Amino acid sequence: MKLGLGLIEIGRPWGAGWSGLPSDEQVERLLEAALEEDVTFWDTASSYGSSEERVGRFLRGRQDLLARVTLATKFGDVWEPGMEESYGDHSYDALLRSLDRSLARLPRIDLLQVHRATEEALRREDVYRALEEARRRGVAEFGASVKTMEAARIAVDSGWFGWLQIPYNPLRQEMAPVFALARERGVRLLVNRPFAEGSLLRDPDGRPVEGAEARRRAFEFIRAQAFEGFVLAGTKSAEHLRENARLWRSLEGG
């Protein structure tokens, strides 16, 4: 497993202690730091506000950088500025509109995931029609972002998905059986929310915890599982990304 970068925070409000969107300069520093730290799996989504657009702006015309990055995005979730919560829409028309936007914003899509891939969504013919269309447009790999083991099994049994994205951390352990399923079926995993949306990095009064120990414990908890894929540590801060990368390398012995 390797460290990846979740990019919701550069596009919309998210997580404990939200403090506003970063500037364009801060986004550029973040993405440059990711490249310098060899954190080159970047995960975004059409419902992450301006995230796709900002990633695309950074990479367009910079083919030397683009060749180093794996770009993963998602469709099936809807969010617009002013909304408190996003919502799922897995109708064919909505998925195609989302795909069109992602292809316009990003220089390419390496991995397209079904967002909010519930059991119900994964049984919809519209989803697979949209995946077929994405394949015709050049997308080669597909994944499903799931939160239940039943959804994970449906996704794997469909034969469509080589990746599953799951939440997993000490506060959310219900997806633990997915690691054995992934090994059995040859599926790669993307583990999101390693810090429980920042909750594991704050004390009971909501104040940030100083030092790296809380991050270390969170990473070690996930690394106790054996899987092929990435742990997606989301941040909008180049400094936090560098801290995460240094800590990750220390756990690898590098």
C-alpha cells in the first residue's frame, strides 16, 4: 500500500475544524508538494466543488507532471455551493452530465468511481450504461465507493470494478472484512477518512492535537491490514501533506 491524496478540501467545506477554501497559490503549493513527496495518486470527484477544476488547471499544459500522476474521480454524487449536504443521483442522464463535466475539467481520467455506491445504486442498469459510455470515451479503470459489505460484494461480483473505496479508521471498523474480500478477488482498495475527518487529530474539546503521534496511530491501524492500493489522506495544506508523507515513509522504514 502507498499514500495517496484526497482532494475534497480544495473544493468545498469538509471535516472537523473547517477554515475555508485555500487560495490558488495554496493549491499550487499543495500539488507541487505532493509531486515532490511522490504522493501521486490524486482522488477527487465531480461533487467536490471546484476540486476537479483546480487540479485540471494545475496539470493542463504540463505534460511532464501529468505523466507522473494517477487521476481518480467519481460520479453519482451531487453538490453545489450553498448546499449543506450532497445527494446521490445515479440516473443515466445525471451520470453522463457528471462525466462530461469531469472530462472537461480534468486532462484525463485514469480511474472513474461510482460515488455513493449503495446496494440499490449498484443494481441500477443506468450505472452500467454510464460505465459503458465512460469506457467508450477512454476511461480504462473503474471503482466503487462503498460503505457496506453487501455493496462491496455486489460491486465485486458485477465484474466491473477493479477498485473499491472504503472508509476505515479506529472509529469506523465495519468495513474490516473487505480486506479479505479484496485479497481473495484481486481488487485494489482506496482507504479514505484515515483520520476520521480530522476527529482523531483533535482532543475531546475539539482542539488540534500537537505532534505526530495521533497520525502515526491512525496510519498504523490501517497498515495492520494487508492490501494493495492507497490510503487517502485528505488535506489542503502543503505542510500537512509533507508531515503525512514523512510519517508514512518512517513507517515503511524509508
